[in-house]
Amino acid sequence: MKCHATNEKITSLMKILLFLFLMMTAPALGEDWPEFRGPSGQGHSTEHGLPLTWSETKNVKWKVEIPGKGWSSPAIQGDRIWLTSAMDEGKSLRAICVDRNSGALMLNVEVFRLKSSGRINGKNSHASPTPVIEGDRVYLHFGAHGTACVTQSGEIVWKTRLEYDNGQHGPGGSPVIYENMLIVSCDGQDVQFVVALDKATGKVRWKRFRTGFQAYTTPLVVKLPEGDQIISPGAFRAIAYEPRTGKEIWQVRYGDGFSNIPRPVYGNGLVYICTGFQEPALLAVRVNGRGDITKSHVAWTLKRSAPLTPSPLLIGDELYSINDNGIAACVDATSGKEHWRARVGGNHSASPIYADGRIYFLSEEGESVVIAPGKQFQPLARNQLDGQTLASMAVSGGSIFVRSQTHLYRLSN
């Protein structure tokens, strides 16, 4: 009996030690940020202990120069951060891997070599779409210049080119993963389609053409009891597809809106869609429709100060946005009723994030404004880094990662 009691005590002690070990190592390991706008694709992180304030001399764990030029956001899995970059005047398109702990440059792999890089918007780069990471595979998209898969060690698994014209602005939207497929919106100046590629081979699984004009959005996967949807805004309309087949479920039209950039967000049975240039608006659309739902399923429309570039941010029953001119707003997510509107300042391309109970905005001028979520505007901090910042923030391992025009920062307490 004594031996049995001793064994129980040892087992209990081992369980306690294992629990303490997991508690101590969980913050160190951190939540991954594997794609544009994080694990949910909607700008949310479950990390805690993030810095509220920083500068070039405060709360910077490391700062490393990134070769070339690119505005892809950091994608993070474990201790590896993946970015894309363009060198040699955009003719060398590269995958770059940085060690999360030290900031050391681990890999710099040329994925595509172009004869000519083509036209580009002055604010854009030839390496703006964000990578998406899954296990040992990193999926890269450079718009019409090429799509590829590489291993975590930098070996190229497959490469393909999706035939369309980036137009005068260059590449924009990022790829997303659904089961065994990589899904990309390819809304070019000449032709527009959404395509699903086999993750293992890069071969086309399905391809759905649509009429319109150029757009630069990232699709959003919405998981519903009645069936999953992949929602892809484009010029003049947004369309929801069945992810496995590409069959159209519904579409909502919005006039002459085109060159869309923001990624949609979903919650409360509604998907929130930005309509793009010419007629900028933010629509709340019920996702339970079929066919053309323009007249039947638009819950509300917000036209005042709608963003053209930054994606919206949904937190519970409040929807937050910031437009390109630095005007932030909070509205009731179910009715569209405005709670507050405030001029944050600066010009904005990066999408805001929600982490550690705070909302972080990042301007193109390197200034971040941190606010508390809620029905009243409550600023908490303003922070300044050097250089231009158009890429969206990433969060992992108790840190915020910011990419400037020349460097990648890890910001930690």
C-alpha cells in the first residue's frame, strides 16, 4: 500500500512539473502567424505581454536589414519568419527566411528570374503578396510573375505562372490554403479569375472566370455548418465560391468599385467587404443567400470614410476601420450605427491588428497608434520607427514584427 501511495505521489508530481513546463514554454513558443492577417486571416492574435510603447531605442529586441524591396507582411511559423523581396530592379523575386529569435538571415532564395519586371505603382513592390506557411511548405505568390512552393530549407518544390496581366499597379493579393488546395484571386487588367492549385504539385484543380477589372484582394475562408465558403471580392462585385469545386454560391454587386485591396472579415453571420476605388463603401452582407443577393442580403452600407487599402477589423459586436487618410472609425457590426470617428493621422496602407486587448494601427510614415477597443475612442500610445511602413504587422512569441522599407523589427517588452 505504501509503495502504491508513493507511485501516486510521483505521478502527481510529474503531472505538476509537466504542466509548469508547458506553461513556461508556451509563451516562448508563441502563436504562429502563418498568413496575411494571422491565423484567422482577420488580424487577431491570442498573444499576451506585447509592448505598448517602442521607438528606435526602446523595446526593440532586434532590427535586421532585409535585402531588396518588398511589402509582403511577415509570415511566421515556429522560429522562422518568411518574407518575399524583389532585387535587381524587380527582376529577381526571392523568398527570405529570418530566425525569429536572433533576427539572423537564414535563407535568401531566388524563386523567379524575370527578363522584365513590368509596371508598378509607386507605393507598391514586385513582392507584395504575403507568403502562407503550412508545415514544411511555404507558398509564395508574385501575382502574374509566378506562384511557387518551397520547403522550409529553401528547396523549390514547384513553380507555375497564372496567365493574367497585373496591370499598371503590380501584384497585390495573397494566397490562402483550403484543405489540399492553394487558392488565389487573379483579377488582372485583361482577364479575371479565381483559381485553386493543388498544394502538392501546383496543378490547377479548378478555375472560375469572372467579368470585371483589376483587383488585388486576398480571399477569406468562412466555415459554416451548411457548407464552407471562400469569399473573394473583385471589381464591381464580390463572389462566394464552394472551396472544393469553385461553384459560385452567391454574388453581391457594388457599382463601379474596382482595384479592391482590403481582405474581408466575417462574424455575426455577416461578411464585411470594401468595394474599392471610384465608389468606396463598406458593405455588411449576410452569407446565407444564393445567386445574386445584392437586393436581398446587404444588411447595411457605410460610405463615409471607407478604406481603400487597409482591411477592417472585427472585435465582437464592433467593427473598426481606418481609411487611407488616417481617419479611424468604430461602428456597430450588426447595424452599421457609428460609435465614434477620429483622426488618427498619417497615411495608411497596413491593416490594423487586435492583440493583447489592444488595437494597433500602423501608418505609412512609421508611426503606430495604439487604442483600446470600445464604443468610445481611447488612445493609449503613439510610437515612431524610422522609414516607410506599408506592410501589416505580425504577432508571435510575445512580440510584434514590423517591416519597414529596409528593415524587419522584433518589438518586445
